[in-house]
Amino acid sequence: MITISGANNVITQKTTIWDDYILPLGSGNFDTYGLLKYCLKNLKLKVPIGVQCYNIKTDKYQLVKHTMSVWNEYKQSLEAGK
């Protein structure tokens, strides 16, 4: 199984490190899509994919709505070979 989230590509100095490493999907400057594409296309993994939302402090309804929107963009890009 793969679990993904948005993330910043930094060695964090924050007291709560998850504030850099578990962000809403599509947020942060780490290339989550690129990693996912590599796992699915290059490594040809055929595993379930989940989203990590631990301790994300936001409206849960909006978080799910945003996550599904980003996931659908990722899915379309993968299917288009981008």
C-alpha cells in the first residue's frame, strides 16, 4: 500500500514536524505527483493508494473535497501519460 500527502521538501525546524510533512494532498513543494507516477509507471506497482491526513488542522469536509479534486487531477495526468 502507498499512502501519500502533500509535503515540503525540507529538513524541518518546526516543533511539530508534521506541519511540514503531512499537508493536504497537492500542497507543499515536494513533488508528490512525481513520486506517485514513478511508483505506478516506472516500478509498475499495483497496490492500493491512500491519503495521509493525520493532524491536518482544517475543515474536514473541505479537506476531503480538496483531496478528491487533486486526486482526480493526478489520475487524469497518469492516464494521459503526463
